[in-house]
Amino acid sequence: MFARSILRAIAKQPNRTFSTTSVPAADFTHVVVGAGAVGLAIARKLAARDGTSTLLIERHGSVGTETSSRNSEVIHAGIYYGPTSLKTELCLKGKRMIYELCEKQGIPYRNCKKWILAQDDRQHEQLDKTHKFAKSIGVPTHFISLAEARDREPDVRANNAVLESTTTGIIDSHTYMSYLESDFQSKGGDLACHTKVDVVEPLSNGAQGYKIQTTSPAGESATVTAETLINSAGLAAVPLSNSILPPDRHMKPYYAKGSYYSYPPAHPRPKTLIYPAPTTGAAGLGTHLTMDMTGAIRFGPDVEWVDDPNDLSVNEERLSAALDEIEAYLPTINREKVMLDYAGIRPKLGKGSAVARGKGDGFSDFYIKEEDGYEGFVNLLGIESPGLTSSLAIADMVDGLLYK
């Protein structure tokens, strides 16, 4: 079935006279590897170009089964990533685009806002820095009084200060990705699931395109050629990049597993996203409270560095520490009712801070570029949070790299 699906996709391509490069008789104009939210958005964008063809390759049996479906489903405001980073630029643009798309297409979302809490003066200083930075990039945040906070969310403890981010929200990520998949295919794009990329051979360093060898779980093989190659493989992106680029351009992948915890009882159940104050140097944003579109709350993620990107087991040993973090801002929680839920793994390019505070914090930005010396090869590495929020803006950026 796997091989036939690729062969059918190749067979339906016309003998095109149009070509974006000098590639002779490539099967596809674009091949995108990885059908998470970002890969889907890129493939959809490229498929809209007249006279081109796009193949989206996914190693799993359906789209969006890794990082894209194992996260907090938050539409981020863009207030943590520093003034000049791609994360800030793409999150701000992507946030606007994703809200507009949700409204236009009826994709479930909610602009529920986010509170960042300070329990002491030191944390208040962090909130002041966050507020000042948000103002500098045009993102609305404001402090609310502790009395207002108690009135709006009586179960939430904030001993010192509350900073509200008014453009933060949540999205039904599965419906969002389903829309992207459907729209991609309606534009003539082809999707090959159960398809693992084994070997990529740049032909004349990409000037003649790329030969991509793939296999299915049953061991069936198929080879396709493409004028351009987009590596949006998420957890597998760095290994794929390393298999193409020379050793002096190899990177090391880091995998941050985050466990999530559910809370079935109807009380307490805040209606606002709750985050602790950002901790300088921490690889995550703390064990925060989010919710799904039904209003059910969950907590997480924490950060556990792992070597195996396929280990999605929830680590029960981390529950006690998570409960202590949760109780700091939600003291009426029933600890015995907090349940292990699911885990997700974030692809990172280092173990540094999730919040950009300046030199030496180890903050890692998105890596998105057409690789020097490899015409038509666009690499996307370290696409973690805010990747979901940024996905449509990332697609625009990749399109711009290929069609300057």
C-alpha cells in the first residue's frame, strides 16, 4: 500500500515543462519530510503555487502524531523569546494568522488569556522584565490587582503580582491539523504516510535536485526525486540533516520530555491559563495549568532530558515534584486526584533557557534556512514551542526562501 501510494502520486504528475530549477524530470517540485503542524503548513503553502507539485512524507500512519499532538495546544503571545529571534518574529506573525484562520474556517479556539504569577519580590522582578519586553514588541500585557485576581479566579493563589497576557489562547490542534491536511490535498498535494526516509542523495549538491529513498514498516521501498527538499521532520530532523550535510556541519539533537497530568474533578477549574513566573536558565516555562476546548484542565509539561525520542511513557516519579509546583498556585487541588496523562518530547538544539534574557542564558532559536551549497534544501531544526503558534508564519518563510 505504501509503495503504491507513492507510485500513484508520481504517475499522476504531468510531464511538466515548467521548472523552478534545472532539475531534469524530477518527480515533484517539492518534497516535505514530516507531517506535523509545521510540515503540513509548509506543504499546504507550497502546494498553492501554480505549476508545481508537492509530496508530504510522514513516517507514521497519520499526520501530527508526535510533538504537534503532545503539547499544551496554546496559542502563545510571543513574550519570552528576545527582541531579535526567529521565535519572536514568527510567533507574533503566526499568532495573528492562526487566529484569523480559526475564525474563517471554524477551527475551535478560545482567546482565554494567560496569567503569569509572582509569589515573591524576586518573581515580581521577572514579571516586570516580561512586561517591559512585551511592551517593546507591541504585545499587550498588564498587571491586574490581587483583589481582581481573587475575584476572577478565587482558587488561584498569587501572593505578590499577576501579569495578564491578553492575546494568549488555546486551539484544538487536531482539528487545525486536519484542516491543513485537507486543504493541502485539495490543492493537489500528495501525502505518503507509513513512509520513512532512509537516504537522501543531493544531486550535484542540489543543483540537480534530490533523490529520496524511503521504506515502509513492511520493508517495501520506493524512490522519488524532487527539485527541492524541506526537512520538517521534528524529532528526526537533526539526524536527517546530519545524513545530508558534511560532518563539520552536523548538530547534536537534544530531547526534552515533558509529562502532563490530568485533573478530572470539577473543582477547582480555572478558566484562565496559569503560568508560574519564568525562571532564568530553565529549559521550560514551569508546570503550568492549561485546558482543552471542553474546559478540562491539565498540568505540565515538566522537563526531563532523555536520549530516546520515542520514549513517551509518563514518568510517575516526577509527579510529586509537579504536585508541589501546582500546589504553589492552586492550593485547593486534591493531590490524590491528579492523574498521569501523556508525555510529549520537544526537539531542542541545546539544554539552555526557554526564555531569552541575554548572553549566556543558552537560549536556542529556531533554525530555519536554505543550506549554503545545497540549492533547494531548507532545514528546520529545533522547532519546539512556539512551533504550533508559528506554523503558518514558518510556512510563509520557507516559501520565501525557495522563491526569493
